[in-house]
Amino acid sequence: MTHGLDLARVEAELRGERRRLSSLLGLREETKVERTADEMDQIQAAESRELAARNLDQQARQLRLINDALDRIAEGDYGICVDCDEEISPKRLSAAPWAKRCVRCQEAQERAEAGNSRFDASLLRDAA
């Protein structure tokens, strides 16, 4: 179903990216907590740890997407949208080989997530 794509090349690319992310996730020194007497240094260190934690979270999510894509290749489902079962365009897969949704379904997913975020924020605001 993946017209125009060399699955062996895609798989090799995904495996390479998986190795890169796995090695990055193994380097967690930037999240280490160090005590310092200076309040400004403590604030900067906390901000650095928060940024490092967000980066690790993003890398872990990306690694999951890559592993899922490799599973879909192995199962013969690569290039098929998980929501509508339509073919994902080769152009989209070239840009994001880990994509599991077609553009239409991905946009719908993002709108739903954005709606949930606004809903959650309004609940927190109303509860305060």
C-alpha cells in the first residue's frame, strides 16, 4: 500500500533514528539535581532541569512513534491510517516516516487534543 516508498530504506532510516534517540535518552546528566547556596543559580538549575525533562519526554514520545512504525512495517500495515484505514500519502511518510495517521485524521486528532487542553484548563480555572 505504500506506493513509491522503499520500505527497506524507510526501515533503515527509522532504525537509525531509534539508535540516535536511544543513546540520547541514556544521557540524563542534565536532569541531575545539584544544591547551590545562590538562589539565582537554583532557579536557573531548576529551569535547566525542566527543559531537559521536556526534551527527554519529547524524545521518548518520538521513540515510541518510531517503534510503532517499525512494528507496522513488520506487520504489513505501514502506510495505512490507524483511524480511517486509508493510505497515508507517500509525501507525508517521506516527511514523517513514523506517521500513523493520514493528514485529515491527524488534524482531527490535534483539534480534539487542543479542545481537551482548553477544557482541562477551564476546569482548573473554575476550581480555583
